[in-house]
Amino acid sequence: MYATGAHLYPEFVPLLNKTTSAASRATPPDLVRLRVALTVFFALDGFIFAGWVVRIPAIKEQTGASASDLGLALLGVSAGAVITMTLTGRLCRRFGSHPVTVACGVLLPLSVALPPLTHSALALGLVLLVFGAAYGGINVAMNSAAVDLVAALRRPIMPGFHAAFSLGGMAGAGLGGLIAGSLSPTRHLLGLTVLGLLVTAVAGRALLRLEAPVPPADRTDTDGAPERLDGRTRRLVIVFGLIALCTAFGEGALADWGALHLEQDLAAHPGVAAAGYSCFALAMTIGRLSGTTLLERLGQTPILVAGGTTAAAGMLLGALAPTVWLALIGFAVTGLGLANIFPVAVERAGAMAGPDGVATASTLGYGGMLLGPPAIGFMADWFTLPIALTSVAVLAGVAALIGLTARR
């Protein structure tokens, strides 16, 4: 049976009863189609994001940016995403999570074509504001839709959606590594734009035709306003958001700086350096594909604690290893450790507070993912890039500690 957390949070039993009623009104084929459509959007998000990150070294060289300049430019992604995330919960309540997902699914591939057109760190930062806005919006919207489906099915399938994101990231990074030496960043990312719009046209049409299994009205009061959460619920949402922040910091750091670390500090070939993120994404995919089974058998707390501890050990190896292959192994272990922490944190926040809970946890979580790269850039200038990357291990350990104490 799915460890919903009702035994830890009995005040949420009425919410679970309502979602069970909503599930009975939806036909199983509709739920299957909805799951497939959402899975496609998660995979597309990972594919496009990875396609961007593996071209960062080339765009850094094109703009002539230093590590600090690049860190500031990457802050544009963070700013755009965080601002949008704070608004997307409201948009999902007003228009529904499905239309918002599709709208952001159009903007994301359009915006990814902009970075290779820039020739300065300032211009890069400005276009990354747009890319970050699309990235933040689609993540809150599709996670909100996924939380509704998880509640309707009464099974912990959230890791499966995030497995699709990781699989898309692995494919995007792998493709980027293969064509890094033969295709310019401009042509590569423009190709992602065309492919992304085609996928959105197909999956978006299916998503718009399917109703959310848990109507937004189920989480509102009689006046149509969002339910006011008690102080304890708000604190729990923030706790899960902090767990997401600590672990997503590592994902963002590896995405933006992993390839540069392998190429710059360990003299790896550009293709091998790009494969570093693929190793991380593959391990995370494997971990998330097994996430539903692990959650059903072990529960949430063991997953949070064991995952954070494993990720901390793996990142210490990845950051400080003297050879490329040991670093790749460290990246893979880190991916296994981080795999299911973020999905669990976002799902719990959404189950407690609906789209606003997802927005809060996602803002903190993806804020960590997007603020991590510029923070790593500054630390790399102050110390070295390997030392800067050990901060990922520190925060993974903090996530494990918070997960252990949160149960109390």
C-alpha cells in the first residue's frame, strides 16, 4: 500500500478521502492517457534543459565570460524561474495546471534558441531570464498536475515522472556530447526548438483534452478562495521545500559545472566531459524508476535519509577524484542518492497544500537548483572548482538530517 503519510499527518485524511472520490469519477483510460501525456512533458523538459547545459562551455567561450561572469549570467535563469514559480501556482488555480503546462511547453523550446545568439555575459543573462521563466513555469505546472494524478491513483508514482525528466536529460546530454564537435550551439539549440514545439503540439493536445482528476475547487473554501493553511502545515511545506532545495542544488551544480570540471580540471575530452552529466542522469533515472517500489516498501523517511547520505559520499568522490573515471563513478553515485528525494518532497508539499504547496516547494527546490550554479561559480573563483563542488555533498548531508528530524 502507498505510504501516503496519513499515519504521520492524520489531519490530511479528509484530503485523501476527497481524492479517492475524484478518482472514482475518472475513467482508468483517461488516467492512463493523462499519465502518458505528463510523462512526455517531463521528458521534454529534461531533454531541452540538458541540451542547453552541455553547450555552456562553448557559449562561455563564445561570450568570453570568466567563471564569475558566467555565474552572474546563469543567475538570469534563477531569477526568471523563481519569479515565475511564485506566480504559477495562482495561474494553475485560475486556469488549470494543464493549460499552463502547455503554454510553458511552447515558451521553453522557443527560449532555448536564444543563448547561442549572444556575444556578451550581459546579453546572455538577459535571454536566460526568459529561458528561466519558461523553465520555472513548466516545472510548477506539470508537478501540480502530477500531484493531482498521484492523489487520484493513491500510488507513489511521482518518481516515475521525474525519471522521465532524468531520462530526457540523459538523452539530451548524450546527443549534445555526440554533436558537440560537429554542430554549432546555434544549430543544435535551434533543432531543440523545432523538436520541442512538435512534441508540445502532440502531447499538449492530449493534455488539454483531459480534465484534472482532482478539480482545483476541491482545495478551495465555499467562497472559491484557496483554503487557508494552518501554521503547522505551512511549516511542513517549507521543510519539504528546504529538503528539495538542498538536493536540487546538487543537480543544478552538476548540470552546469560537471562538464567543465571534467574538461578543465581532469583534462577530459569534450565528448567525455558531456558524458559526465549523462552518467549522473542515467543513475538518477535508474533510481527513480525503482522509486515507487522503494517508497511502497520502505516509506519516505528511509528514502530521504539514505538518499542524502549516499549523495554526499558520491559527490565527495566526484569532486575530489584524481581521474576522470573515478569522477564519473562519483557522479553516478550522487545521481542514485539524489534520485527520489526531490520527487518525495514536492509530492508531499502538493498533497498538503495543492498548487500553492507545489509552488512553494518548487520555488525553494528549483531555486536551489538554479542558484547553485552561480554560487559554484563564485566559490570556484575564490577557491577551486573541485572544492566548490564539495558544497553539493554538504547540502546533501543536510537534506538527510532534515529528513530524519522532520518525522519527529
